[in-house]
Amino acid sequence: MKKLFFALAAGAFALNAAAADVSKGEALVKKYNCASCHGADFNKPIDPSYPKLAGQHPDYLAHALRAYKRGAGANGRTNPIMAAQVQPLSNQDMADIGAYLSSLPSNLVVSK
């Protein structure tokens, strides 16, 4: 029984661990016009309450996108614009977007 559990867990991990594709993420970011709110270089959003995306951790970005897709009722995030933007995205799309945005130069401050 333990062997079956570990085999299933390893298989599930392998399915979820598909490599993120930076070039696909770049195409998706352009397709969904993310720069219109988050800024052309993803470091200068149009509103100070919007997050800077460039250089963020890819897993964090993918998690945030999944949270917007889940919505408020399922331990997610609420923002009507983001909720609408992420609905057509697959988990792989979100991982690809996270990989692309994390690869960009960032002006985030880690410590002073």
C-alpha cells in the first residue's frame, strides 16, 4: 500500500513539475496586455496599489494568479479585473507567466 501511495504521489508531482516556458509566458503577458496596468517594464504600475511584477518569485506569481482564479469564496483573492483576466489561463499558463515575469530585471528592494 505504501508503495502505491508513493508511486501515485511521485506521478502527481511529475505532472505538476512541468517546466515553465519563459517564451510562452512572454506571449501570454502580451496577449492579455498585462503591461496596461502593471507598466511596460512591469516595474512601474499605473496605480501604486498594483504590484510590481518584474523579478518576483515565479511560484509566488503563479500562486497569486491561481488565487485570483479561485476568487474570494475559496481562499482566493478578489479583484474583478484580475479575476476576469485569469479565467482562461491553465495552471501551466500561470507557471509560464510566472517564469517570464521573474526573469525580468527588477527594481524591487530586498533590504536597505
